[in-house]
Amino acid sequence: MIWLVFMAVLWLVFGAAYFTHPQAWTGADLVEPQTGWAVFAWILTSNCLLTLLIVGGNLFVRFGSVTPGLVVLALQAVIIGWTAGTNGFLEPFPSVEAANATFLRVGLWETSAYALLCAVTMPKSMLVAATFPAKEWVETHSLKNLRFTRLEVTIAAVGGLCLLGAAVVEAFFPGV
């Protein structure tokens, strides 16, 4: 469900940005994509930082069914949708088709990883309140008592592999 809502927000924002900024897709300068280990390290570092914000936000606190990690994920959907819809990439795409092809090769894997890691950590919050702001904590847990099932570990590993694979493809196989 988290993945579906994430994608719906991303594509709605993409559509709004695309239709309000059509000039972004006409006459975009073709730029040779940067590749190599430095690009790989930058992509992986960025993805790990974002993942840390999502996972950390989920593990720290929950207000009803909302966590800071879920808010970060929602903001990421808006940012990705707006960047894609306005062709605001570091290396702009010559067409919407080229951007969508790259999304299917890279972005879909990254965004799916964010959603998977959000979903697997969301129910594990250490501090849980019924309302925001918290008047009282209805549940409190410590980090040392945090346990993941084998399925949750597998889902988290799949998310991590998706991020790693997307970084490899983007850094070493652009446009393939």
C-alpha cells in the first residue's frame, strides 16, 4: 500500500509539473552522462542518507499511523515527481520517453527500495503516541529489544540490493 500511494503521489506531481512547465522538455541540451566510481559513491551515499532518514524516522517515533520516516517518503515522492516533470535533472533528458525509460531502469528500483524499507520499519517504532503532538506515549520500546522477523530481514535486504543495483546501473551503464 505504501508503494502504491508513493507512486500515485509521484506521478500526480509529475503530471502537474509536466503540464505547468512544458518548456522544460523542448530544446533540452544533451549532456553526456557522468559515469564511474565517483558517481557510484555519490548515488549510493545519497540513497543511504535518504534511507537512513526514512528508517530512522520510522524507528524513532510514531504518532497514530504516521511516522517521520513516512513524511520523508512522501516528501521524496513530491521531490522526485517535480524534478522529473520539470526535467530538472543534473543531466536533463531529451524527451519524456527517455526520462521514463531511465525511471524504469533506475528510479523504479530506488523508489521501490524506499517504500519497502519504509514499510518494514514502520511498525517498529520505539515511541508510539496516539496523537500529534504526543501527550503521552502509549508504547515505549528500547532499541536493544528491536527484533525483525526473517521475512522483514529479507524484505530489507531486497530493498538494499535494489538501491545497490540501481546505483551500479546509473553509474556504470547509463543509457543501456
